[in-house]
Amino acid sequence: MDHFSYRNGELFCEDVAVERIADSLGTPLYVYSKATLLAHYRQLADAFAPVKPLICYSVKTNGNINVLRVLAGAGAGFDVVSGGELFRAQAAGGDPDKCVYAGVGKTDAEIRQAVAAGIGLFNVESEAELSNVDAIARQMGKGIRGALRINPDVDPHTHAHITTGKKETKFGIDLDRAGGVFRAFAKVQAADGAPGMHLTGVHIHIGSQITEVEPYVEAVRKVLALIDELRRDGLTMDWLDLGGGFGINYENRHALPASAFAAALLPMLLASKLQIAIEPGRYIAGNAGLLMANVLYLKAGGTKKFVIVDAGMNDLIRPMLYDAFHFIWPTRPGAKFIPPADRTDVSGMAGLETVDVVGPICESGDFFAHARAIPPVQRGQRLAIFSAGAYSFAMSSQYNARPRPAEVLVDGATFRVIRKRETYDDLIALEK
């Protein structure tokens, strides 16, 4: 559960009224809850505690270094997919030995950067990359640990754009070819004792925003069968990186807690005697943040009513990109319109209006909600767009020459700016 709640008709983040933050800093504005970040991290750590997992927060989810510092302080490692993300993780005090490095297109420069930093685990996604990483490590005289990313060909029942474990995706290596890759590389390792890649692990990542246990169970069963086969052939196998993708509550409150995934997976993981890594991102950060927007205008268009706000798709592109649902509600709805604590079904609430909530960008796809029931609002009121802590600011842009919003971290009864609002000068700073 997140730490956003309505008190006396007003929305609070932890013990701070969000209107007070917006009065001070303006809108659009991202507001994050430190308590929620830590609570969700601890849920995962507690759920999988029997296998003592390396929990690597996915930096791509929300890479603000102040968010990363909070999680590093709690014991998290980091999942990175670029040299820039590794730089962020290190800038936040992250230990490279607790970092896993994925991504299908690592450049030579990025590989050298990671090897020099002492990266904990390379997740390798192709035979060509495996040879290249090994060659670079040998040139540098460094021994590194590696895991081969395998596509178990499991349907995670999520959006097509965030399905990553099927045969047809660009990620990883087909399960039916993986054994041959391990065996061929083992011969290379045996023939030459020089430092280089020690390929002793398997990495899977079947998708994102997954709300069912069964796809994980199927994927883990498939790769554990491969690992058992390779062990019988005399190969050392000691790592299993489960990836991430645990879903959160957006449109409904039916996403499963970490404990449900752990209950199904722990018997297999304990029996495997493997070192386990997990790469959560959205599960930790998604419901730890919201985007505040100011109502600019109300407009009728045919049979529709539009609520036009000052935030746009450049600030939160998920509704346009994935047709994603984000709960939207006024920050001061008054006592009559307090939503349920878990922000579930409001269809029975009297007096709501059906509107499209849209932004100011010159694109028809610039929307946050279509045909959404919300309390009546007026110009100057503020709306909260919930579940915006993941893949929101991280995917933002300056499209239409719009400076990006400030980011704020709330800690109990206090808040601080963790990224300043961009200015017009920032828009052209690198062009001079």
C-alpha cells in the first residue's frame, strides 16, 4: 500500500499536504514518497528472504539519484542497461559489485566502463555479445561473472510492448539454443585459463507489469531444467537472475503482493541452491509517486467534455504509449468526493462527470484519460495522476519545447526538491 491518503477532504503524501508542495513549486510536479519506496523494497526483501536474493532496483524505472540513494541505503543493488545508468548508480553510492548489467546493445566503451568498475554480473543477450565481452575482459586482464539471458518462450499476459520473454523478441537467446551456447563457451573457458568471462548463470526477464504467478513458475521450471542438464554435463552453474516485472495496481487493486510470487517460486529456488538475483523496478517505485497538474480550461467538443491540464504526454507518456490507466482525482475534492482508500471502484459515487483529461501538447495522443468519471472541477483546481513513480519522469521529454517538471521527495512531514524544474535556458543550454 502506498502512503498517499485523503484527510479532511485533501490529499496528503505521508504527512504533507500535496497542495502545499504545489503552492510552493508550481505544476506540473512529480511527488514521491520515501516511505512507500522503502516499504515496497522491504516487501520484496522479506518475501524472498529464504534465498537471500540480491535485489537490484531497475534504474530505468526512475533513475533520480536521490531515489537511488534511498534504496542503496536500504541495501539494494541496481539493474543497469547503459553506461549512463551505471554512472547514476555509482553517483548515488551504489556498489558496482551489487549491480547487474543487461541490455542487447552494450557498446565497447560501456563494456570497458563496467569491467573497470567491477560490475557484479553481466547479463549477456547474444552469442556475438558473449564473445565481445569476453574478449574485452581478457584485453583488460579482468575476470568477470556472466549470465546468459534466455527466452523461455512464456506468455506473460501483458501489453505487447512490454512482453520480453517470447521467442520473437529482440532480447536473449532461445531456450532450445541456450544449452549449445553454454557448452561451446565452456570449451573456450577450459582451453584458455586467462581472465575473461565466467559464464555460470542464467538470466530471464519475461516482461513487465505481470499480474499472474503462473508465467514466472513456467519460466523458472524451464530454465531450472536446463541448469540441471548443464550441471549433469559438468558445467558450473551458480546464478539465476529472475528479472523483474511484478505488476502493481493501476486500474484495479488486484495485482499480487511479492509474497504471492515468492510462495510459488521459493520451493524451486531453494532446491536449486543457486544465488538468486531479482530486478524489481515498477513494484518499488510505481505507486511511490504521482504527477500533479493544474486545470487550465474546460471545453466541450461534440458530445465530449474535456479537462485541459498543464501536464502533457511529454511528462507522462504511458497512457499514449501503452493505453495505460492511471487513477486521476482532484487533490481537494471536498468531503463529498473522497475516493476509497485503495482508489478502486468509484462508479457508485453520485455527482461525477465523465470527461477526457488531456494536456496542451499538439498531438491527438496527448491524453491521460478517456471517458473518465471524476468529480466536477474548475479552472485552477489541481488533479493528482496516481501511480506515476515508474516510467514517467524517466520517459519524459522536452517535446513542444516544454521544460520538464520538478521532482520532490517527501519524508514524513518534510519535503525537498530532488530535481529542479527546468527553465527555458535549459532547453538550449547544450545548443550554444
